[in-house]
Amino acid sequence: MKIDRSAASTEVDEYEMHLSLRLLLLLLCCLWCASLPSCSALSVPALFSSSMVLQRAPSSAVMWGWTDEAGARVKLAISQYGQLVTTLTTTSALVPQNVQPGGGGGGADSEPPAFAFPWQVTFPPQAASTNWSISIYVPQDPSVQQIDLDNVAFGDVYLCGGQSNMQMTVPSVFNATAEIADSARYTGLRVFTASNPNSSTPLFNVTSMGGYSWGVSGPSTVGLGDWDTFSAMCFFFGRNLFVQLDEKVPIGLMASMSGNSRIVSWASPEALSHCTPAPNTPDASGNLPSSLFNGALYPLLNLSLSGVLWSQGEADVWDNWIFADFTDYSCRLGAFITDMRSRFRNSANHDSLWFGIAQLAPNVNQSGLYPIFRAAQESAIAPLSNASLAIAIELNDPTSPWLPVHYRHKQPVGQRLAALALRDVYGRDEIVARGPALMETPIIRNSRQVQDNNKAADVAAKERSMRSSRQRAQRHQLVSSSPQLLFLNFSDPLGGSGLSAFGTDQCVACCSESPFLLELGFLKWQRLEIANIDSQQRTIHLVLPTDGQWSGGSSSSSSSSSSSDTVRQLTLLFDYEDAPQCALRNDQGFPVAPFKIQFDVLSQEERRPALFRIAGE
């Protein structure tokens, strides 16, 4: 049989052409699929990227990711300065996870699921160091694209969270231009901003904001724009810490914030179960109870950390303005801290993970709610070890273009949080980290005795040129015109020196308005003038009203301490206002924390160790 070779040749050519087209189409599909995260056969969350910081020894850093194959072997080749140091091997799980990170305005729940098989490795403890690289690959399948991470460091990693005052960026603060330019000096400081989707269920993946994952400190990472990246409070904390550690320990800063968010949206259901049930209503940003825990914190929980910075609470103030009762907030903040400590990797004893809390700064016209809330912050962390409060009572900013609630003085808060971390985390006891504190029960003193003491004090003051003659005359006039004075004795337990009064930022009345208030009855208060401050001894005399009988002192106008009208208990408040005009600080610039104390009136003869308590405890 004769074969038509020309027809056969045509069929072969057509077959080869179709095959080539199919191969080309398959190649294009593969290239397109490879460009999509959900199509990748091997992936890691955005919090693992080049320039990242992993937690140094004694903790063990952890990395994780996903493959599209159950039980696949995954290897990590770890090198420093181009030399292979070690190889870690793990196997992906048999049960897949939904790795859809969500994001955008709709939240994670609106995204379709994307399932993959998780893997995880734990590094041997590494000392503080830089110039590491990590290659992640599947050895039995060379076709799986390898992931290469460069410029990796081992150091100390801190998580910065909360609402808009933590979210406020470096370009939005005072002296922003110079701060952004200066940021290029700190190459050992690395930053990452997580997306903050809310979710009704826990998420396993997280994306980054700002157009980069991890980035080295510099104008292109911390100076991108108002309310973009990077958190100013977090950055100034990290910068101060990096410098104080002699720039030898890389510092990794991870920020996860959401404006207008309440504490209940950040706390897990388990944490909230320890307090009064939270109402299942959305906050101003649409967050429900535990929704930010699920979407913004849960994807990070495998990490090893050195500590957490927390700035949050303004939304809770506004939500409770009718009842002005923040007992529930105090419970929830304490439960949130305890719960987070139990979840992060280096927190086996539940007390090791340090928390630094930023106190609510001044905010005008808040109906007296802010001082009550600040007391709730204090009471939340009082029973907890390794948790500290950075005082911000003088950082008033009524002219802020972002509204007075968003104060632009983020540098002092960052510096104070860093000082607290240096003492609490690094054992640097020589670091001054707090202002003076009231040491013992205030007592009533006779003005004659005070005048005698002042004569000696004035001689020393004159020699040191610490007071003008006008100031001394004013002080003597106050002392001599009042039969009795209230004596306050301060200490500085964290190593500071001195005590002085100063006007808060952008004050109007400043220290012409005393920061001390005496409670005279229901909603009745009187400011107590400051008679004198002894900076060296850290003592203050306040002028008591002349129309009252104060038990304890002896004077010609009030000598009967057994009178039924004699006052035996007083309530004294210091800077217990939304936006105080005057404050106290030590020579190192750390302010005295606001307080409200109730105490029994004691005379000089009755003086004994402190018996006062913070009101509400």
C-alpha cells in the first residue's frame, strides 16, 4: 500500500504545532501561577523576609511556612558571611491550614480560603549577630522554587501594639524632618508593620503594610508618610534601646495597631472569660470582641519575643463616659497581659515576657475621665511582675493637627519605655527610669517649725544660687500666713535625683495653678498652694486652708484635736486632671505619676511608715 508521505508530513507538522502551543500555554500558566502567593508550592508569611530580626539567645527563634504537599520534607540552609553553618530539616503537617491572610477593608472573613500544609523549625539559640542568610527548599523536588532570605540578624524582637497613638508615624511628630534623616544611622534597627484585619476566627497568616516586609531603619522605611509607616512611639523606643546597648544588639520592631480599637477586640476569648462579659457590639472601626486578637495577633503567636509595648485605651474612655467606671478595663488589661505571656514562645513561666504600657497622655475636655482611667492602668499592672508604666502626664498637645488626643511628643514616651526595658529586661539598675514617688503618709506640720527649717535651707540655697530672693520671700509669706502645712516626702526608688515643679507642654496657667487638690466634700475641691519645695531632700510643703480644723498640728487657731469638727482623714490628689497645667519631675526629666491618696492625718509626733492607699484599690 502506497503511503501519502506529504499528507503524513502535514499531520505531523500540525501535531507538533499544537503540542508547542500547549507547552507554551502551560508555561505561561505556570509563570502566572508562580507570581501568585496562593499558587506557590513553598511559602512563608510576610513576617519572615530579608532584613528581618529573629530572637537571640537564650531564646530559640522559630520559623514556619507552608507547602502544597502533605508530609513534604523542608530544609533550611543557614549561612553567615556566605559560609554554611547548619541545616535544619522538618516535615510539613498532614492537616492543612487556611493561610489566606485577609486584609483590606472587608476583613479576613470576606476572603476565600486557601489551604496549605504547615511546617515549622526551631533554631538553636544564637548570640546577637548579623549577616545571616537562610535558604528554604524542598530537597526531593528541585522544581519547587527556593526561598532565599538575606541580611538576617539575631537580636531582640519587640511587638508594639494598641490603637492610634501607637499607630501615629514618625512623619507626624515634632521635629519629624530631622528624625527621619537621623533614622539612617541605625542599620541594626529593623522594622515591620503587620496588617490588622479583624476576623471572627483565628488566622494563620499575616501580610505587611507600607510596601515592604522587614526594612532597615531609614527614610524609606520610617518616613513614608502620616499614618502610613512606621510607628513613632515604637521607633523611638527601639532607637533609644539600640543606642543604650552600644549598637551591638540588633533590634527588631514589629508593629500591629488599629485605630479606635477597644481592649476587648485585642483580648482572646480565654482572657475575656476572667472578667465581666464584654458587649458583642462593634467599636468605631467595626471590631468585635477578640476580632483583632484573631486577625492581628494570632498569626504572630509562634514568635519568640523580648517584650511588648502597649498604647491603648482612648476608645475605652469614650465608650464608658457615662458611668466613668473603668474597673472592667483594669481587669481586661491584666487578663490580656497574662494571656499573651502564656502564648508567646519564651513565656513558659508566664512572667518572663516584659510589658511596657504607655500612660494616657493629657487630652482636654474629657469630663474628668482621663485621671480615672490612668488609675485603672496603674491598678491593672500593679499585681503583675515585669510590667511597667511609662508616665506621659506632661505631654499636652492641644494644638495637634491630628486632634489633641494624638499628641506629637512621642520621643519622650519612647525614651521612657526604653529606660524601663533597660532596667526590667536587661538588668541595668543604674538607668533612671521613673520619677519620684510619695514615700510615706503626708503629715500636718506647725508653720513655726517649718520656718525654722527654712532658715537653714535658705542659707544653703543661697550658697548654691538655687532660689531667688523673691522666691524665698514668697515662700516665707505663704508659710507665715498659714498656721498649718501639709508635708509630703518623696523618694526616687529608681536612682533619680532632685525634685522640681514645671509647666506642662503648651500650658496656659502653668505652675501658677497648683497641681495639688484637697477634697473638701462631694464634688468640692480646693487647690493647695505649694509653700516650698526642697529639691535636694525631695520634700514639699502645701498650705492647708485656714478655715478648717486639721488634727495633728498645734496652732493658736486650732488647738483642740478632739473637736467633733476635726478632720481625721484627707483625700489628696496630684495631677488628677484630664490635662494638668503643672507637674513635678526629677533632675533626669522623669515626671511624678499622678495619684489620688486617702490617708489618716498624722502630726509630727505621730509620724510612722506609710499607711496611705491609692483610692479605688
